[in-house]
Amino acid sequence: MENHERLGLKIQSNEVKVGVIGLGYVGLPLARAFAEQGIEVIGFDVDEAKVTKLQRCESYIGHIAAAVVHRMRAQGFEATTDFTRLDEPDVVIICVPTPLTDAREPDLSYVVNSARAIAERLRPGQLIVLESTTYPGTTREVVLPILAAGRLRAGLDFYLAFSPEREDPGNPDFSAPTIPKVVGGLDAASLELASALYGKIVVRVVPASTLEVAEACKILENTYRAVNIALVNELKMLYDRMGVDVWEVIEAAKSKPFGFQAFYPGPGLGGHCIPIDPFYLTWVARKHGMATRFIELAGEINTQMPAYVVGKVADALNDVAKPLRGSKVVILGMAYKKDVDDPRESPGFELMDLLLKKGAIVEYNDPHIAALPAMRHYPHFQLSSRELTPEYLQSRDCVLIATDHSAYDWKTIAEHAPLIVDTRNALKNLTDAKARIVRA
């Protein structure tokens, strides 16, 4: 019996063992999806603190409760920092970060290190799947040579696929089982095995003809959002000068039942996908001798939004005869989107940095982030969330709404804060607020 036939039977019978490298906002929900289908899962991570918490049935992700981790553990899930065990799973799925360098070029070090760790323990009959978002060609040009450097042959001894993650943290309407999964394989056997595997946990598998099509699919999805968000961000700045309410404009446009999808402005892009992935595409485009001017322009617009917001804060303070330097500003929401605890690439950090550089006294509140983690570009922000008591709100010169968490009592905030700069239209329904409210 061929290697792919043996692995196919294991998948079919749920006797397959799955390994997940990277137990963050993508890897842990993926491990959960497999565990809930009775499939044995080993999670690998270099972060000992994460592994220890999982071993104690604790969670470090807001939308995954400790009870869920406890149930996963009872279903056979285990977490480890021991990468020498990578020969134990039949399938190894890579879910590690793919950030940008300071020069805005792809940083594939996490993917490369994961592939090297797998290559050291690679055995016949294993399927390797990359889920980390990256530019078209990464799986074939970067991962495959590392795995194939030994004696094992791709497509015969081991199998390789790419399947882009489609997590939407904090959205109760979409979880791993309900979201179709795009899968691309190195060859027919790899595609067949990966499709059968994901067919165990998702509503529908969408096969792609090549690895590159699957990789490009993810980049398209996120670039589509980045470009449209840039459009409404630019319109927000224009309409602000014209005295037109961009939020009302969007609501009016939404009434059209065809040809329009609503996107919303904000203080900047956040999360691990939209602020990063388009730059992966522009980088690979330059390698092919092409400038993606449309995408690069969208990136320029989106990256200037924090500076625009800080300018609006300075103007709002100036209107009440206060300078930005020395003013007390509290930022509401350091997560990149509402109702999650995910701070990755959150514009809140750049807002804080810009305000501090201009001499403001800056603090924050976020009901989902008790203390700011050490971020890659902002390791020096060692702050804890402040309690929004009436006295505290009254003591601030300005409240800056960066993330509109559902937990916020906007009426109380607007009753006690003297000045509010709202970047999310969070206060749209307040008609009798005592605070001076400025939209940004």
C-alpha cells in the first residue's frame, strides 16, 4: 500500500494524529476544531507560558474559554515545546506569524524555522500544510526545498499543501467549522489528502489547482479589504473638510441592494492580516518587475490614519484652549477590533506612541486587555488598563475612542468625560451627551 493510501485511510477513520505549530489566534482554534471531531492533536509552541497554561486547562485567548481548553484536553489534546516530537503526528500544520521587517519586506523566519524543525524529524507518510499567510510561491520556493533536502521525496514519501487560515476572532457567526476552506496541493495526492483532512472540520473544502492559487487567494481577500478601507478612510478625510458625515453617507449607500458593500473608516488598520498582507504582494510584484501602485497607495492612506487622528485630537484640545503637550489623554480600546483581546498591529499602539512623542500624558482602558503586552515595535509600553470611574473620566482632558468594545457604557462615558474624539462612530446614538464630541 502506498504512503498516501495509508494516510488517507487514517484520515477517513479519524485515526490520524494532527500536529499544529503555533498556538495563537489561528493555531489554537484549529486544534480545537480537530479535537472536537475526536482527532488526536499535539500543539507545538516555543512560548513556554502558553504551553503551561494549556496544560493547566487555562486559556490566553478571550473568545476561547478555559472550559473549552479543558474539553480539548479531555479529548486528547496536548501542548508541548518539544519539537523533537514532530515525527509523531501524521499531519503537521504550520500556523506561525508572517510579519514584515522594518523595511516592509516579508519576514518568513518563523515559517523557515518551523520547516527546518519538521525537516529534522520528517518521516515517510507525513502531510505538511502551511496555513500562515504569505505571498504566492512561498510553499513551493521556500518550504519545499527545506523539506526535500533530505532523502525523502515530495509527493511520494511526504506530501505538501497550503490552506490559508480564515479566522475572524470575536465573530460568533463564523467559526472554523462554518467557514469554507481553500486548499492547494503540491500534487494530486497532496491535494487529495489535505482536502480529506479539512473535510473533517469545515462545512466545505474548495480545492485550488495549485499551491500558488491558494496562496494568492488569501492575499486577494485581505488586499480587497485593505483597498476598500483605504477608500472610505480617504473619503472620511475629504468629507470632514466638506462638512459631510461620512458615516451617514455609508448608511445611505448601504440601502442599495446590489453593487455596494459597506466598509468603515477608523484610526488605522489592525490585526495580523490586513495591515501586512498587501505589502507581501507589493514585494513579490517588484521581484516580477511590476509596481502595484493601486495597492501601495491604499497602504499609504491607511498608514497615515493614526497621524490624522492625533491631529484631530490636537485640534479638539486647541478648540477648548488646551495644548496637546501636557494634556491627559486616555485611549479606549487597544485591541485591533471590537470585543476581542487581540492587540496585533493595533493602531492603538501607534496612536499612543504619537501622542507621547507630542508630549501628551497617555493612559488606556481596554476591558479585554488588562496589561499591554510587549509588542514587536512597542516593547516599552508597560501600562495597565485604567478603571473608567466618573472621577477618572472627569480628570482626563480627552477621551480617544480607538476600539468600540460592546462592554463600554457610552452614555456614562459621555456624561463624565469633558471631551471625546470618536474614531468609530460609537456615540452615534447619543443625542444628549454632556461631553464635547468630535468625530475623527
